[in-house]
Amino acid sequence: MKRLLFFINPNAGHAEIRSSLMEVLAIFCKGGYEPTVHMTTGPRDITRQIAERGTQYDLIVCTGGDGTLNEAVSGLMALPYEKRPPLGYIPGGTVNDVASTLGLSKDPIRAAQEIVGGRLYPLDIGSFGPDRYFTYVAAFGIFTDVPYETPQEDKRIWGRLAYIMNGAGALGRLKPTHVRVYYEDRKEEADVLVGLVTSTTSVGGFKATKDLGISLNDGLYEMILVRATKTLAEFNLAATRALRLDFDNDSFISTQTGALRFEFDEPVSWTVDGEFGGSVTEVEIHNEHRAIDIVVP
């Protein structure tokens, strides 16, 4: 039988996996896998475990939110490219932007069936500085600290509304950030409220309202900068459009590219896949083209 390493984050979202764990394991066994279950013990545990023993398995599976997925991806990126096993993902968190874009089921039983009978999809991974990675978004500015500042209990009870409620509180902290962005042979400089580098059609659980030509494996990221606004009403409109990736107006600076460098006058905090990514005055972001394989329906 093939070997499967199964990571479970018991703190993610509603953790529906608890009531269906035995059936999920049975599906894996019937699919020809010998599963080893690992309950996460703390931050970065999944990353460490995969980096240390991921090559011993034919398939890695994790269940949890976007942060859990990020840990699994970071562990895979620590392995040599040719030795990275495929990744299966059972969404179990509050919002699950990547799962939404890939069409993954949030029902654990159906998700397990899709992992056993699915196909491999090569996925671009973003590198953030020298040692951080992201699957769908790196961001700074207003609202971007909401995912990692929202208490876990609020996330479980209120789900997506927890992000919105905490975001409303951020409206009182409208301080623009001066940024210089370099990409290809261009430079952009502006005072902005929000900066996003993303590859999905969903950010913070808000789906794009139209087809933006975004792909998860074309080697490109969408960069969106929300220009500083003069009134709260203008900001509300711009923020709503940004979260929905609807930026066809002069409130935004946007482009598609595979590599960027950001410079700031003072340290700026970033969120990486909804988790705190550190405070930096300069950072390079690169698209690692088709760096891992993820199982999709």
C-alpha cells in the first residue's frame, strides 16, 4: 500500500473532521493508502514534520484553514523539487480561499473521496522574502491584519462574518502607506491603503464578481494597490471593490507579473495567507512556477 501522512488541525474553523474521521480514514484505506495521522501541536508543526519526513510518504493530506494549508506548502517547499509528494487538502477553516478557487469540497467525506480519485494540478507558490511562502495572497495595509488578529473563537462562531466585523473596526485606523514597487522595467510609487499580491479569485472569502483571467499556475500574480482616499465613503467603495477584485477604475494600481520588489519608508506588517508574515522595509516576492502538485476533483 502507498503511504499517506494526514495532518489534522483541531482548532481550525468548526473542525467538522472530528465527526467523520473514521469514515475519512476508511476512504483512504480503500483507496490503497496506509494513513498515518498527526494531530498538530502548535504553529509551524506541519512545516517541520513535512520538512523532516515528507519524502517518506506518497501523499500528504492536511485538514484545516488557509493557515494550515500554508504550513503544509511551506514544508513541501523545504524539500527538493523532485522529492515533493502531492498534497491533498480537506478544507476545515473559516474562509478557505484556495479551496474556493480550486473547487474543493468542504465536506470531509466528499473531499476525501475526491483526493483518492482526483487528479494532480500543478500549483504556483509565492516566495515572500528568503524563507516564507504563500499559496494565494501576500498583503499589507488596512484590513489585511484582520485574519490573524481575529480571535480563533470568533472565527469558529461567526465564520466569515468575524472577518467583516473586525474589518469594520479597522476603519478607524485609516493611515496610508507610502510604497515603491519595482517589477520588470517599471516603478510605481504611491500612498496606498491596501496592497495585495494574489493568484486566486477569492480573498477573505469574497469571490471576484467577474472573470479576471486569474490562473493558479500561469507563473503570474495579480498586484493590486488601493490608492489612499480622502473620505471614508471613498475608502468603503474602494475596499469593497478590492476584496471582490473589481478594480477597473482610477482608485487602483494593478498589474500581472511574476516578480516584484516592495520598498517602504518604515517597517510595514504583512499578512501571508491570512497569517502574520512579519514587518519589513523591503521584500521581494517571486512566483515559483508550478512548484507543487495538489489533488483536485
